[in-house]
Amino acid sequence: MRSPSRHAFFATLLVLFVALAPVATRAADFKREVIYQIITDRFFDGSTANNNPPQSAGLYDSTQTNWREYWGGDLAGIQQKMSYLAGLGVTAIWISPPVDNLNTNIPDGQGNPTASYHGYQGRDFKRVEEHFGNASNTWTDFDNLVTAAHAAGIKVVIDFAPNHTTQDNAGEFGAFYDNGAFVGNYTSDTNGYFHHNANISGTGWDDRYQVEYFTLFDLADLNQENATVDNYLKSAAQQFQQHGVDGFRIDAVKHVTWGWEYSFANSIYTFGDSFLFGEWYQGNTSDPLYHDSYKFANKSGISLLDFPLNTAIRNVFASNTNFSDIDSVISQEGSNFTWKEDLVTFIDNHDMARFLSVNNNNNRLHEAMAFVLTSRGIPCIYYGTEQYLHNDTSGGTDPYNRPMMPGFSTTTTAYALTGKLSTLRHTNPAIPYGSMSQRWMNSDVYIYERKFFGSVALVAINKNDTTAYSISGLNTSLPAGTYSDYLTGLLGGSSITVSTGTGGNNPVAAFSLPAHTVAVWQFNEGAAPPEVGSIGPTSAQPGVKVTIAGRNFGATQGAGSVKFGTTAAAVNSWSDTKIVATVPGVANGSYSVTVTNNGGAVSNGIQFTVLTAKLIPVTFTVFNATPTVTGDYIFLTGNTVELGNWATTWDGATGPMLTPNYPNWFLNVSVPAGQTIQFKFIKIAANGAVTWEAGANHTYTVPTSGVGFVNVNWQY
Ligand code: NOJ
Ligand code: NOJ
């Protein structure tokens, strides 16, 4: 080939490559994703070179029989299985913590030598674990994985554990490093990098102070209010963003200082587009800290894994309780969580027995999978579920819930089901953005509807092993017509006929729903005004870019606009389903954000909080705040949205504050950098009665970086 034609050839290649490369997607709208959770060590061994690295030799078990040692899975292994994942319909992977971990074995509670193959004992948050990458702890394998994932249209979420380093009483005694340079350890902690309290135990699991400041299972508990620790964690997260990660699953979010986490999230969003969800473990919506969990999700910028729904899903599908268990959680959470569609839903994970260990019934597993893939929230599938992976030793709990991937078949029913419903999540906005309402229910049958403006999906599940149910009196928002099962009978579904009714209640002709059936019927509306289903992040200061997603925005902006209240925002990019805009310089507060299309049609509004400035964590202490009786709490309120805009309610004010040294109360709160804030403390009594401290407002100028401390006396 002569040079000119060779150029032409490479130019053609380049065009081809650009054309084939997926359109750059924004991570901040995760509602259309299907997440797949991977324990890196247990997925696939892509490189034998890193199985027994020199700095942590002897932690590898080549026989894969000692469940507490490394088994060889690595980042290269995940990379090699990318087309398997894409075929499964996975659009995001959540990988176990990839950072450099403990280099030794430590006996577990039963005395078994245990390595940190799971990743939750980090020693250097700025380097990659040698068992997963290479013996120099460099980023090469991590970067290759991210590149391959993005090329396959798959986002990468890392598990990030800001609560702790390694075990505090053995092994490396909590020692941590900043890109190889020693920072500190637990045993000679002269700089106050750690909290030195007992393990959380007993009723302490329900006590806000213990939950946040005591020790989780002997793991050296980082003090995020320390300026060095604060900077270390935020810069480590930022380094992952620089290496291309799209989101963070935040480990043990309930056990990290809650107020500090608002500033952690803000630091990530200020640097770049991301999606954050945290592990707030709780059994159900009666948990003593359930209210705190949704206040946190509504204000921190961090969504949560939906543990209450997880419990209900396991009860209903594995333990055969009534569908009302699921229905009541959906409606309770629906009234508590502002951005409920961002909750991450799941059947099982690495901390509980796999579904099939609880009930070895593939039909039920398929039904549970179809439920999480079509119901409210972002579905997360635990690795191996699609291969019916389970090991039932000791009831299948940790570590037996973390077997090696048994194989990579692409012909299982579960594999096909995930793929089909992932496609639906992308093609019909009712699944990611729609409301969820129950349309027909008995103990075995649940028929629910997802609806986003005129787009509708109706899902029917019968979990009974033998009994078919005759379904009559079912109404739907689907327009009149005949609908075939979107799953084309994969789980036994067939078609329905809908006739015209009134008020969004169109009758469905009576039909029979056989035992172990899931059917999905759906309708995508045609041309309509702009419809907004998502905004991410949900709070940010002026200048930060936010992603607004939905449909019918129009292919080009033209005369169209994005408004925060009545103020137009700069638009960075515009497509029919996704707009990136910059938060305008409006006063801090809550805003309704709307999209106006080129023709002047205005969308629905979606709630967004404009912060005053980037957030700095400040510890407020008020001395001698008395008198209080049990059930009374001191809260902080003040003159910016971060402080509650002088609100005096439990949800509006900041708090409750903590009182390990009664009658002194303290709280770490993320407040706007460089601002002179005005604030006061209030008592909210058990019956809601509010008592203000006397005197003038306190004032404080927040530092522009680092952390801050304020100490004042309650004014009588
Ligand atoms: C919760 C994680 O999911 C669990 O696996 C881990 O052991 C603890 N947090 C401590 O990091
Ligand atoms: C007694 C106080 O009356 C109550 O309000 C407070 O919660 C506890 N002390 C804390 O120890």
C-alpha cells in the first residue's frame, strides 16, 4: 500500500473506531444501569503471574479449598470476561475493593488464618492490590480493565471503604500508607488518625454515637475529622476518578461519620461525574436508625443499597411469605426516600447466604431476578447468580457465599432473562424512572405497574409451585390493545387484552397466570412534551455539572433551556434523553429543575438542592445544653441550606447531635467553604416541641479547605 492510500486506510479505521466506540455516557444517571457485583478474587484468574506475589507470599491457595485465602481471581480476569458480561446485559460492574490490602494472614474469630482476599482491609488506598494487579502495585491492570469495560459500554464502580484500614490488634495494626509512604498506625497514633473505642456491640448497634465512632469488628476506625485522614480519603477517591471509575459503593456508610460523608460525596461530584451508593445495613423499615437512613440518603448525595427491600425479597421468594411484605416496603420507602429510584436493589450479596442456599429453587430465583430487574430501583446482580452458583456449607453464609465462578455459560435461562430485562430498562423509561403501583395481589401473585408519563410496564408474577390463578378485575394504564409477553414466554407468560376504561383504569380481560410465571407487558408512548426522570447529583454548588435524564428533550437544544427555578443554566451538552447543565449562581436552597424544548414545551420539575459552596466538614460542639430528658435531642440550625435554613423539624434541622459526654453535644456537619455562617442550637423534644437557646446567633467563618472545629456554650 502506498502512503496516501495507507492514510486513507487508517483514516477509515479511525472513523470506524469512532463510530463503533460507545457514546460517552454520564455516570450520574444510573437508573438505566444493571449492576453486577464481583468479588474480584473469586471471578476469573486472568493472570497466574500475580497469584503469589512476593510482598504477601503464602496467602494463595491454588487448590481453591481454603475459603479464607486468595484463589487467583484478578482484574485481568474480569477484563477477559467483558463480552460475557456485555451479553448478560450488565451495564455496570461493582468490584470488591481493589486497593492494596493487608499483607498477612490474621486468625478469624474461630482461629482460622484469613487473608484479605475480599479487599476490606486496605493498607494503601492509593495503590492497587498486588494479587489483583502486579507486584509493583501499579495501576496498569486497573486501567486496562476500565478501558475494556468502557469500550464494551460497561461502567465501573469500585467498593471504597473509608471507615477503616486493617485490623487494629493484629497483622499490620491498622498501618496505612499514602502511595507507599507510611502515614500512621493504630498502636502509636500520636496524630489522632483513629478513634480508639471498643467494638460496637449489643444495643450499641442502635446508638448513633457508637455506630459512628466505635470500632467495627476490630477494624482500625479512621477519624475522618482529622485533616490528614480527610484529605487522604478524598484524594484517594479522586485518584480513582482520574483512573476512570464511574461510581463508588461506599462500604459501611452507617459506621463512618455521617456529616463528613456529605463533604466526601461533594468532593467527588465537584471533581467529576459519578454515582454513589452506600451500604447502610438494616433489616427492615422498623430499624431504630431507619429514619436516619433516609434522612441521610435524601441529603448527603449518597444513595443506599436497599436492605429493607432485600429482606422482603428473600422472605417472599425464598421463604414463601406473602407478597404484601414486598408491597409494604415499596410503599413505606416510597414516602420516605426523595430519590427512591436511585436505591440499589438486590437479592443477595457477599454478606448473606445466596438465594439458592436458602431455597434451592431456580423458578423462585428467576422470579426474584425478574422482580429486581423491573421494580423500582437500580438492580444489582451478585456474580454467579446467572449460573445458579451456590455452596451450602454452614448454610451458605460468608465465606461459602463467595465460591469461584463455576463457568461462563451464555445459555442459562437466568442469563437470557437478565439480558432481556436489561434491554427493556434501556428502551422503556417506565422501568428506570416510573412510579410503581400495585395493581393486583394475593399471597402468591403480585401484579405491579411502572409508569412514566405515557410509558407503561405491567409485570405479573405467580410464585406458587403448582397453582394457576385466574386473574380478573385487573386494571392497567396500558392503552387498549393486545400485548404479547415481552419475555416471549421465557418464564411462562402469554398475552393479554386491554380494553378502554376511565381514569387510567383500563380493564384487562380475565386470564390465567400459571404456576411459576412471570409476564411483562409494556408500552412506550410516542411524541410528547419533555419528561424528566432523573437528576444527578441531587445537590451541588454553582459551577458543578449535573446530568438531567428523561426523554423528548429534542435532538438539539436550539432555543431550548434548562432552568433552576426561573434561572437558566449553561448547557454543556444536549441530546433527546440526556442533558448536562451547570448549576447556575443562584442563592442556596431547594429548586425545581425543568427542561424547555426547542418548541417551548416545558417538562415536569425535578427537585435539586443548590449548595452555597463546596462542603467542608466542621465539628460543632455545644457545651452544657440542658435540661433534656430522655427522648429530647439537641439539633443545629442556621442560615444556609446546609444548616437547614433555620428549620426546627427533625428532618429539616441538622442532627440529632451526639452526647457521649452529656450535657455536652457535638456533631460533624458539612458546611459551605469560606462562608460566614450564622447558627443556633435547638432542643427538639420527643413530642416535637422546640426550645431555642437564648441570645444572639453564633457566627463562624468556615475554612476554605481542610476541616474545622467550633466550640460554644448553650446560651441561657
Ligand atoms: C461490609 C462489607 O460488605 C463486608 O463484607 C465487610 O466485611 C464489612 N463491611 C467491613 O468492611
Ligand atoms: C440524659 C438526657 O436527659 C437525655 O436527653 C440524653 O439523651 C441522655 N442523657 C444521653 O446520655
